[in-house]
Amino acid sequence: MTSFLQSCLTCNLCCQGENIFLSADERKRLGINRVKRTEDGSCQFYKNNRCSIYRSRPIECHIFPLDIVEIKGKPNWVLWEHCREAKVPSESRLKRMEREIPDKYVEAYVRYHKTHQPSKYGKTDRHAKVLRMFIGRVHVPNR
């Protein structure tokens, strides 16, 4: 899978505080049902200023600081600008990433975050820049 970031400053922002969505395939591959947080709020896999599962990290981690957020019933690409390496990606890069992310993953991802992080929905965060609608065959039911 194409990673969004070209380089990493190891600031740990991407490994802090969020509930990480794991697809059924990712849960099976990693042998866990959910990503746990350490006492300082870091991901359980963040060790020695690095991701210990970097090559097999979940899709959500691959695409950070991009995110897929439902806005007006449609999934949209959002860029979390609090990452110091965050830069607006080219259209060709977004298209390549869209081809690599299965539609069923996007549907499940949006549903999961709608339930587990409802603050993401209905408004955009001051650190988020809406880029454009996610192009794909994705329909997210209103359940």
C-alpha cells in the first residue's frame, strides 16, 4: 500500500489518542481485536520512537495524516494539518491510494469512526482541511 508521508519526524502525533480501526483482515493478521493504548496514550506498537509493526501497520496508519470522514453522507478525504509533514497530496496520489483501499474497508472505517469518534462527524476539526470527496463506489448507509 502507498504510504502518504514521504518522511516521518517521529513526533508521535499519529500514534496518540485516536481509536484505530482494524478491519477483519488486519485483526487476523495482527492477532488482536483492537489497538491498546499505553499509559502515556501511545499506541501499543509505538516503541523506541518508532512503529514496531511499520511494514504491516493498519491502513489507517498508512494513510495518516490523511483521513476519510463522512461529510453530508459521502466519504471525503481530509488532511489533518497538525502533522508537521502534512502536505496536500497530488490528485494522482489520491487516486492511487483510492484504488488501493478496498471499498468495503472505507464503508466499515466510516461506520466505525461514526460510532467511536462521533466528534469527527457533523463538523470538521480546526486542524482538518477537507480536500475532496473520496472517489470510489462507496456508499455509507445512515445507520
